[in-house]
Amino acid sequence: MNLFWSTRALTASREDHLTEFFAAALDTSRTFREAYYRFILGRYAQDKHWGKISIAGIETQVNFAGTTCQPDMLIKLSNGKRIACEHKLDALETQGPASDRRGQLLRYLDLPIDGLMYVRSLWKPPNSRVLEHPNYIRPEAREHFLWRDFYPLLEGKSAPLLQWLREGFERLGFTPPHPSIGEMSGPDMELNREHRRNFAKLWARTRSRAMELGWKVQADSIVELYLTGNASSIANWIFISPAKSDRFLVRVTPRSETFAQVKAALSQAARLIQIPTEVMQNEVTRKEGKVQILDVTTSLFEILGRKELTVTEMERRLLEFVNPWLQALQRDQH
């Protein structure tokens, strides 16, 4: 049993759940804690002339008296310095109360701390006032850290907690870009577009299969697939995207009368498919208002493996992953 994954659905805040497990891993593993310190704070501490120090303690959800600020994690260093960490999945920065409408990061930088780092699942830079602040900690080539940056620190670790966390990172797509594909989101927009255009060429077999099942296939945003107009499916339309960092998303919009049926079909398929996936109910805003949808998520690493692949191999693996979900949503399966 993977306790990180099996308890994830029990918590309302997935960000807090990830933070608690991550903090526990830092607290219980000296090697992971030291590697994390070197990666996050090594250069920053050197620039501050702090000398040889280490992480002395970890706290989560720390309240600062007299403020509305509650950073997700607070790192206490052996020299008494304190580093605040704000963790996000897909959410944007939370704005402050009416008395101070600034975003979280600017308000946190006013706290009695000695550094602030920002971690997201996808690239979304904070504003220039944050980036230019002397206490804002950032990686060398990017405006903030990504969860996938910590994946190499978890590799090869044998402690159960670190294994659970590593497997969770793999399922959530917090892994480096696949070597056969490259980066599809991030600051280098021209390179991202090139990689997305190349990936779009891998959809040929999947598009053909979707059309065989009755779907009209539209290509949009270069790399995503939009499937619509299939009267023989219990789903209204399907959106497939591999371009959110290393996460692979199949978003299903049920017909109004088939929501429970679609949810049951996807849950059943998730139990049968070989690749670890997560099926979640979400709400999105569209021009017709709030719409209930179902998201199937996994990682490109889970679909494609970790080695360089030929184009033919990648086409086959994409089809083998997508087809069972499409098949499960056909009316003749129910």
C-alpha cells in the first residue's frame, strides 16, 4: 500500500496533503533533507554569506500573529534563519483581504523571514516585484521551482515514505520531460512550440481509432485533441492533453443524463488498466456556466516509460493508453 496515494482522496486540500507528506519526508530522512537543502538553499545561503549551515526543523501551515499570512511550510535553519515556502498545484496566488489586496507572495515577503520560495506544478511566474525582492529564492533558469525539480532527489531512496512520495510524483506527472519529447511548457516558448508540434505528429493512430468509434476529431492548440459529436458514446466530448508539464490529462464531459454512468465507467476502467491513474470529479466554467466534468490523470513517464523511443513505439503506447477510456465510454459497453 502507498499511504501517500491511498490517503490523497481523503483530504479536501490536495496541496496541504502534499505539503504534509513532503515535510514528513524532509523531517525523517537526513539524506533527502541534505539534498533538498543543497538544491534549494545552497547558492542562496552562499550569496548571503551564512557559512556552513543545515536544516534544523520543519513546520507546516504556520500562522504569523497579526497577519493573515500562513505559508505552507517554514524551514528553520541551524543559524536561526527561517525560510517560508508556498506550495501550489494548479491554483493561482491567493489575494489578500480588503485591507491588503496584494498576492500571497508579496505579503509573505513582508514577514519576519529570511527567504521565500515558491513551488508550482506548472510554470506561472509571479510579478516583477516578487522576482526582484532580495529575499525571493529562485532556481537559476526559471522564475520559480516546479514540483518535478525534486523528483531526482527522491530517486534511489529506499525508505517507505520516500518511495510513496516518489510514486505519487510519478502518478501526478511531477517528473522531468520525457527524453523523446522534451519540454512542452515553460519559459522558452519557441522551443516549447517546436516540441508540441513534434508531439502532435504522434496522434495519427489515436485519431484514427477515435474516428472508428464515431468521434469527430479536432486538433487545437497544436498538441491537444478534442473529440466531439459521437452519438454512440455516453460522453458529450473529450479533451486529451499531454502538455501540462509531464501530466497527461483525459477530460471527459458527460451528457447531463449520463454523469453517474460515465463516472462508473471511468472508475471501472481505472481498475483494469495497467498504468496508475486518478479519476477525479471537477467543476469548470464555460460559456454556458458551471459544468461538472471528470478528469483522468497520469504521467507521460507512466505511458511512455523512461527510455528514448521510436516514433512508432510512442504512437502505439499513446493508443494503448487512450483506447480503453474511449472504449469504456461507448454505449454498447453498457
